[in-house]
Amino acid sequence: MTHIDFSGLKQKVLASIVAISAVQVLKAFMNLDATLNTERLAWLVGIHVVFVVSTLLLAWSDRISEHRS
């Protein structure tokens, strides 16, 4: 096993959260025929986008802080 620092562990946890969110959004899209609830679908997509953007921003800030040290 390799050594993982705090920023690497943080990115792995956030990537897992994004993956779980993506599965939930996909599950909602697959069930569109059964129950068409556009408000719920919009919330799921919006929350997923927030997770993705926050993960990218945190990864970018870790990269910037790494170069300054």
C-alpha cells in the first residue's frame, strides 16, 4: 500500500461522494417513465453539480497550495 496524505484522502472521499451522487441521478433518470417528478430531478442534478464543482475547486486549491510550498 502507498502512503496517502490528508489532501489525497480528502480527494478520494469527495470523489466517492460524487460517484454516489451520480448513481442517484442515474437511478432517477432510469425511473422517469414510472414517476415523472421534475422538481425532484432538478434538485438531484443541482446537488450533484454542487458536489462536482466543490470537488474540483478543492482539488484545484490543493494543487495551488502544493506548488507554493
